[in-house]
Amino acid sequence: MTASKIQTSASIIEPPVASEPTGIPARGRPRIRRDSLMTGVKAAVGILGLLGLWQLAVVVTDPPEFILVGPLAAFQELFIRPDYFVTNAWVTIGEALAGFVGGVLLGVLCGALLHYSPTVRTFLYPALVAVDTVPKVALAPLFIVWFGFGFESKAFVAMAIAFFPLVINTFDGLSSVPHELKELARINKASTWKRLTKIEFIYALPSIFSGSKIAISLAVGGAVVGEFIAGSKGLGYVIMLANSQVDLASMFAAFFVLAAIALVLFFIVDFTGKKLMPWKSYTK
């Protein structure tokens, strides 16, 4: 096979990865946007329906306020003290984002190391699985001993929880590269860096972003876990304080804010993935 034929084969194989979106008719995109909008509307209707059923159950059964309150009481608490919840929400968001970024960087690096080094994979992979089975609540006091009671310890707890999904998904994504493309790169004497950036990393991106969408929600939970253990601010602290005062309205209000934060961050990661992977954004 001549070099020109090899290059021609490469041009045939590679475009579906990088240029598939350009082949999507523009007239099909508004329909996809309408479908996405309808999906969002249906999700909102479902959430509102569940909240309505919850409020109806509270009105009908009329339980004591220290047992259960309705969503209206929680929303009323949000409107009465918006600054209180917003201030603490920003603390939790900062901790979660720091942990998420650290988890992504370390997880992708570790996943790539496991893929490219069988020796490291043999020794490190079982250890990672063993560490992941340890409840992160048990690790939180250790991070507090190492990093103190401030921002850093909560961010490290969030990173520890967000780290493992990125390791597994990165490893699986890099392992999914077709053998034919690897052989084509070898025949063309492509450098390791070019194989990683032009072929393998492109194929791993969908898996990495799938892990990232899981990790961002886990990072929010990790930040709250750290605030449970040793927090003086943040939504985890708000929940613990409300629990000590048997203030279920404040507790559920904090839950709602946490859910909103997790949803927004999830969709931001999803939107980023669609922008970086346009060939995965549309269906024919």
C-alpha cells in the first residue's frame, strides 16, 4: 500500500469523528431544538406535579411541623431569607466546582495512565477500587486533619468523590478506540502525542463527559458531606443547623437549593460536551 493510498484511507475513516455535524441538514436542527424544549417542559411539569402531590398530602394529613412540612413552607422560607440561602449556596458551589475540576484533571490523568501502562494498571486498579469502596464520610475527617476546617478540606472531599467516575470512564473511552485506526496511525508512523490528541482522546471524549456529568452531581454531595463534618457555612451547615433546631422548612429549602445547583451544573457540563462534541449532539 502506497503512502498516498494510506492517506486516502485516513481521510475516509477520520471525517465521521470530526466532521459528521456538517452533514446534518440545517432544517433538522430546529426540530431537535423543539424536541429538547418539549423535553424540558415535560420535566418541569413532572416536577411541579410531584410537588403538588406532596403539598396535597400535607394538607390532607396535616402532620406536625416537626414531622413533615409541604413545599410551600420551604419556598416561603426561601423568600423570607433569600440572602441567607444564596450566601451559603455560593460557598457550596465554590467547594463543589473546585473538587470537580480537581477530580476531572486527576481522574483523566489517572485513567490515561491505567490505559497506557499495563504495569501500573495491574498494581493501581485494585487499590483504586478498594479506596472507592470506603464511604467518603469516613474519609472526610482525615481531610479535615490534613487541610483544616476551611475551604480546602471540603473541596478535597468533593474531589475524592468525583474522581473515580472519571478514572473508569476515561479508561473505558481510551480502550474503545477501533483497532483499525490504531494500525493506521502506526503505519503512518504517527507520534504518541498525535495518536492521543487526534484519535484516542477524540474517541474517549463521550465517555469522559458521561463520567463528568456523574461527577458534578457527586461533587456537590461531597462538598455537603464535608460541611456536615466540619462546616460553619454552606448548605450542609444550613441543613445541620436546621436539623438541630427541628426546622424542617429550612431543611427542605436547603434541599431544593441543592437540587437546583446540581441540575444547573449538570446541564452546564452537558451543554459543554455538546459544544465540544458536535458529532454527538444531533440525531438524524
